[in-house]
Amino acid sequence: MADPRLPADLEVTLLGGPLRYTRKEVEELSGISEDYARRIWRALGFPTPPDEEIAFTDGDVEALREIKDLLGNDLVDEDLVLQLARAVGQTMGRLASWLGDVWLQRLSEQSVTPEAVVDAFAATEDLRAPFERLMLHGWRRQLTAAGLRAAASTAAASADPIAGVAHLAVGFADVVSFTRMSRSMDGDSLAEFVERFESAATEIVAELGGRMVKTLGDEVLFTATAPHSAAEIGLRIAERCEEDPEFPRVRVGLAYGEVLLRLGDVFGTPVNLAARLTATAYPDSVLIDSALAAELTDSDAYEITSLRPRPLQGLGRVRPRLLTRKPPTSEHPPRRSHPRPRRANPTRASRPPNPPNH
């Protein structure tokens, strides 16, 4: 039987002190109202504990006091703090889960007991300071990049742009036959497969000046300010399996237009269109919409082939374009033969014909 003190020991180690307060006591000590404190806790992704449960530390009190001080700034209101809390909860939740998986994987060849798990997580305390510095530096770098993107978008759009709206190229890259492949993999193999796909795609997006919006296991969503960068990102990801045998075959959909930027995510017709183009694309191919095709007409690097119109859910009949590289002009044949438009292909992935609305 596991030692009942183990969770408490872990909480003391990682939270920097013991659980001392109920929810009401934290609210009184911090000066934050009951309703708003409850909303903050939920925004961070945690259920509200019962009134009598001792579930909070001195650090929780200090954090709520910091929030109260923030609300004294004219640039900050309650809605902004809740949005920030939601973003922090989602981002830190995924980061913590990832780190936990890595830590537990190191124990996989040993006898994994509750005590060993606690010891493994407690060991992260030795790494806390450098991890926190790394996260802070990464946050500052990302904030700087976001500011530069916003400034560039504002300059390109108009002198009086609508806040949170930008003209961007949006792309999805989706692993072919992921459902079928995942059934034949054990947990470790599947994790390595997903990590390989996500890390390679992220490197390509970053190298070409795009932004990785999010990863969804078998799919990634990215944006690029420059249409040519988006085209190159899509082609590089589609071509990666030729250079790396361990990289999966993918299909890519790209669209260009006005999107809404909110909480680090993107919304709008180009996002939905890119998702549906990805769903209708064939392995190793990149489909683009007419708006992105128009932006690429002056390029000598790409060929754009119009395909037959087809109905896409919520978007009516749309004529996709197949994006490929122009063959080299030398006497040698091209290294890669690109997929031809619309022919039967038995390797099409098993996935719903209409992806969820993004």
C-alpha cells in the first residue's frame, strides 16, 4: 500500500511549502473576491476545491496578491487577467505533462513504484532554477517575436488596423494513415513517432520564418506572414520523408487571407479552408487556395495546377490548386516526382472527410 504521505511530500517539495489554507482563507488573505478567485482557479485548469479542504499554500496567496496589484494598472482589467491565466494554464499544463513523461520514461526500465515516482518528480527541484530561467528567457524571446510580427502586420495592413486581425498564410500538415499506424505501435514507439514528426515540422517552420501555432499529435498548424515562406514550409514538410526515412508521409493544405488572432491561436475562413484542403489532399501533396495561388504567381520556383472544384463543408464549391516545385532546367531529370492531380490512391489516410471547425 502506498504511503499516504507521499502526495503531501511531493506538494511540499514542488510548491515550496505545505498546504495551509482553505479557499476562503486564501481569498481573505489576498483581498481577491470569492467569485473572481474561483474564476482564476478554473481558468488555470483546476477544479474548485470544497470550502473546507486545505488545498492552498503561501505561494497561492502571494500569486493572488500579485494579481490584485496587476489590476491596479490601467492597462490591465479582470478579463485580461483571466485570458492570461487560461493561456498560462494550458501552456504550463502541457509543459508539465511533457516533463513528467520524460521523467517517468527514465524510470521505465526500473521498478516503478509510487515512491519512485515521487522521488523522480522531487528531483526536478534541483533543476527548478535553470528551468525557470529558460522559460523566462523563452517567454521574452517569444514576446519580442510576437511584437515584431504585430508591428509588421500593422504596417502592411493599414494605418488604422483592427486589433487582432492580420493577413496571414495558414497551413496544416497531417500525417497520412496515422490511425492505422498507431494501432500497430506500442506506447513508446508511438510517442517517439509523434515527437519526431512534431520536432521536424517545428524546425522547418522556424527556419523559414513561420510560427507554429499548435501541434495536435498527427497534425500541426502553422502560419507565415510571407506567402512564399508558407509555400516553402508546406513543400519542405511534404518532402521531408524523402530525406528522412523515419519521417512520416504527410499531406498539406495552405490558405491565405484575413484571420483573427486570439490567445495565441488563429481563427477565420483561411484556417477552415486550410484544414479542409488538407483533408482532401493526397499523400505527399500540397494543396493551396486561390488567394495564396495569386500571391505566388510571380514566383519562378513553383508550379500551380488548378484541380476540379469540389464541395467543402461550410465553404461551398472550392477549386483547389496543387502546388509543386518547377523542375530543374538542367539536362538531369528532377530528383523528385510530384503527385499528379486527383487520381485514385489506395493509401489515403483513414480520417473523417470533414475535419473539425477550427
